[in-house]
Amino acid sequence: MAQHTQNHRQKDQLTLLGSAGVVYEYDYNPSILEVFDNKHTNNDYFVTFNCPEFTSLCPITSQPDFAHIRISYIPAQKMVESKSLKLYLFSFRNHGDFHEDCINIIMKDLIAIMSPKYIEVYGKFTPRGGISIDPFANYGIPNTHYEEMARYRLMRHRLKD
């Protein structure tokens, strides 16, 4: 019975999941993000999202930039709801920022809403002018082994390319 009550309470907190009347934001909007309780707080495990159709705008030329964004995190108490994440990423469509800024903004917004143990955000942007830019940002809770993990993974990021 307690599990049913908890699931009902979480469903009440998620306003986008299952809603047919979703409004797509065309300007950056982190308030779209929604979270729910992690039922496995004693386990360390990765959750990975792949968004192969991310779009933002160059802040100088206003030309579109396309990327495959990968978000991986180890949840603590809260987890991000996937539909809200999709709509949040869509909200970058008319947002003008450099590739590196978009990746860091996404990471910081997710840290703010769910306080994960560890998170990494990687963007593989489509080349423009013959150059691709692939920013990677990560974070681990300070003064824990997750901070050490972040440092380790950052130092070894893409060493085999």
C-alpha cells in the first residue's frame, strides 16, 4: 500500500509525462525540468540519455548548430524525468550560445534540479567550416570518491581517438 501511495504522489508531481497538450518552448527554459524519487538510492548505477537531434544557434551568426548530446549520471535522491528533459533540450532550439556553453549549462541545470552523485555531459557537434567541436563537462560531489571519479574521467576523456 505504501508503494502505491508513493507512486501516486510522484505521478502528481510530474506534469508533462502522459500529457497530450504539451507546449514546446522555443527559448531556453530550465524550469521545464521535472524530477522524481530514486527508488534505489543504495545502488550506484548510471542512467544515460542520448539526444541525437540537439539544436542551438551560433551566438554570432545565428546559424543552427546540430549535435548528439549524451548525458550520463549516477543518481542520488532525485532523477530527471525523460520527457521533461526532451522538452528542456528542445528549448535550446532558438538559444544562442557556443557549444561549450550549452554543454556546461545543461550540466549545471541538471545538477541544480537533482543533485546527482556524478554527472557528465558530452556534445558531438556536426562540423561547420570543416571543424567539429566536441565539449565534455563533468562533476562529482565534492570531497567524495565521485569527485575523484570526475577528475579521473576528465583526465582520460577521449584519449583513444
